Amino acid sequence: MSKLSQRHLLGIKNITREDIELIFETADNFKQVINRPIKKVPSLRDVTIANVFFENSTRTRLSFELAQKRLSADVINFSASNSSVKKGETLLDTVNNILAMKVDMIVMRHASAGAPHYLAKHIKANIINAGDGTHEHPTQALLDAFSIREKLGNLEGKKIAIIGDILHSRVALSNIFALKKLGAQVMVCGPPTLLPKFITSLGVIVELDVKKALEWCEVANVLRIQLERQQIKYFPSLREYSIYYGINKKMLAGLKKEIVLMHPGPINRGVELSSDAADSTHSVILDQVENGVAIRMAVLYLLAGATN
Amino acid sequence: MQKKLILDSHLLDITLNRLCHQILENHTSFENTVVIGMQPRGIFLANLIHKKLELITGKKIPFGHLDTTFHRDDFRRREIPAKLSETKIDFIIEGKNVLLIDDVLYTGRTVRAALDAMISFGRPAKVELLVLVDRKYTRDLPIYADYVGKYVHTLDTQRVLVELEAQGHKQNKIWLINNEKQ
């Protein structure tokens, strides 16, 4: 089997374990390609891809763009801040106008949950969700799981803790889906106000004490506090959050075992993660970024390769 | 489905020995020669040839695997993307004489992709192609093998099946198969 079960990558919820494993196997090959002197392959030379970003992004957009260029695709970039969206154009009109210029694939980030799903129903091009509101961020979850697989061999039965702002995090939700599908045990940890009410229905363990979470887990995936999405106050101050939920090197050194420390970026140094922890040998944060390019190449390659 | 045996274990061994000695004629010193097998099926044959060459010359010859999938010209033109295999080349190709090995030469498109894929690792001084079976008059591209185990005349409906012990078969056997349309 070398074909995905879906035409789009809208979320991890929609894809199967076999899909995830196929993406990983393909990414293994691409990781090798991007470490060669000549980092480019000609596979997607007749494919045009539009990166449509209605929300800010550094890593994801650069990573997608680099992945597309390494595959020899033609790339156009679009960000909402300097476009006709400001003049009142609808999402479907904007995308249809881009597609009229003969674009084959759309990579989209949008502030509203479900925006790529809506688009998938109305247009022919392949769609990759690069983050939709607080819903899903599938490529981030894939690269996180890929990085864990690289570090620990496989995910079956492994203990992964996701720590921080679970309520507003699309990374958390996609990660939970991906890790559960690959057979890992998942724990979420954060202040009660930042844990969604029905989170246990996803089959995850809930822990309120970050020290206990660190003692339990083999991998800690630390998330950022998403102040831009918080309409009300969920905790008294960032300083207080940092005191109760911030992770530093001393805490890691106090554990009986070595754990792997991950962060999807951007890091707020001194809030969820201290500088000495983020830069320590536990951290695989920059490996995650490298793997991100390989994973996105794999997803683009597999979606583009399946003829409609 | 009809099967016809083209090479059996004994004949194959004679053929491989002949190929190795032909290579020796052209590469008197193996100082600058490397052997690359083409994934997925060419690597088993390449392995046999490589071992024989090392035995005959008494020298260590670099050996690698090359996957051509990303360089194929039928991407997006077939139902299902081709399955990927590993590329493993731990030496420098730049300035080397490369002996490229595959089991069957048919349309020549895979070899074209391999030449492209190889350039990603450097600029070889010279590239030669060795195939076990050359299906004559079936080429889509102007590609020719330097060393050929056996020439066969085939139809489009026919297929060459290479069964090697290294691939888990009982005996080395090369078959010509008729896939007559019902």
C-alpha cells in the first residue's frame, strides 16, 4: 500500500494508522534527501501549490515552502494581511480565484475551526490544513510523533505528556489523535481552567501537577500559552503560571530518568520553559523543525502522487 | 499463464562469471570503480556481482543502493505512487567510474531516472550499465546496456521474472511469462 486513504489532509482524526505509518516511511526517505549535498528531487515539478495563510506563522509557512521547493513544485504565497480579504472577499471566492490560476494544491491556515473542511467540500484541489483555529494542526502532530519515533524507536505503549494550554491548542488535539492512533499512552497536564471539559472522552489521562506528569512520562511536549486566543483570564498572571507550570533544568535533573523535551514553537522563554531547559540535551526542539520539512515533503508527495 | 525458463541456476552462474570478467577487462584497476544496485530488485543481482568482483580482484569495492522513485517520469500519471525503497550510498560518486546494475532492461525509463538520481550525489567520471536480461526492441528511450547477461525478444504482454535465492526463492531462475489477455 503506498497511497493515502484521503485526498486531503484536514486533520489526524480523518486519517488511519496505516496512513500515518506510510507518511513516516516516506518521510524517512525525504529526511535522507534533505541531508544530501543536493537536497532537491524533481517529483512535483508540474505541480503548483498555494500557501494561503489567514493567520500568522513563521515555522509552518517556511517549512511548507521549503518542502515544496525541495520537491521542485511551483509555489505562490498569500497572506491575508495584505490581500483583498481586507476588502471583504469571502474565503471561497478568494480560494476559487487562486484556483482559477491553475493551482493544484492549497496549504491553508485559518483562524476558524473547520475552514479547510468547508473548503474541501467546495473545491477540487487537494487541501492541507496548516492549522485551523483551536481545532487541528495535523502536520505538527505528524512531525511530533515522527520525532518521538526517531528518539524512542516506536510509540506503542510509550508515555507522552502534553503540558500547558490544552484548551486553545490545535497542536494538543492533533497530537492526542496521532499518538492514540499509534498506540501511545497520553496524559494532558495544565491548570484546570486550560483543560477542556470533556478531554477525558478522548482517552487521555488528566494530571494537574506538572511534577507528577514529568515523573510519569517518557516524553514531555510543552505548549505555549496562547494569549492571543484568550478572551478572558484563565489564570492570575504569567508569572504565577510559570511558577506552577513552568519547566526548568533543575526539575529535569531531579527526575530518576532521562525524558525527551519537545515544544512546537514559538517558545515563550521563562514562561512554559526556562532557557536552560529549552537548550538542554533533553530538548529535541530543533530536530522537530528539521523533521517538519521531511514530514511535509512526505504529505505533499503522497497527496500529489495519487491521481484523482 | 505460460512460463518459459530462460536461465537456470547453473547457467546464471556461468553468465555472472562472464559478466564479471568482461567488467575486469574494462576496469583493470578497480581503484576508482564503485558498484550501485538499483532498487528494488536490482540490488540482489548487484550484490552477487559485487561479491564475485571482490573475490576475483581481492579488493574492497564500494557498494551502494539507489532508489529512483523521486526521479521517475510517471509520477502523477499512475494510479498509486510507486513504493519507496532506501537509497544507501556512503561513498563519494564524484569522479568515480560507476557500474550501475539492474535485473531487467525494458523501456529504459528507470535507467533514465537512475542517472538523474545519481547526479544528486556528485558527477561521476563514467557510468556503465549492467543488466541481467535485456528485452530487445522495447526501448522508449535511447538507452543501451554495456554488459548484458542475456538478450530476449519479448512482446508487451510478456514479462520477465527474476527469482534469486537472495530474494527468498529456492533456486536462481529467470522466467519469461506470457500474460495473454483473456
